[in-house]
Amino acid sequence: MEQTKTKSVSKHSNRSEDANKFLEGLEKVHKNLIEFKKKMNTDLVYSINGKIVRVKP
């Protein structure tokens, strides 16, 4: 199983509060997606530089 790299959102002073909330929401969705894919034993599908990559959880 390949590890996915997640970057935590750091609160920069130049980002608006709404932008920070949006990024935190995206992190939560990504975490939930990975948990769901593991539970259902289905592939994670990414596009990297125009190439489709499938990863088994």
C-alpha cells in the first residue's frame, strides 16, 4: 500500500478566514475519502501531470 502525503493547512496571516476554512474542509474531505476507499477496498485514482494513476489503499 502506498502512503499518501497530506500537507496540513498552516494559518498564514495573508490568507483570509474563509480561505483557511475552505482548505480545512478540503483536508477533511480528503481524509474521509481515503478512509472510505480503504473500507470499500477500491482504488484511489489520481491524475499526475496528465497521467492517470491508480493506488490500492
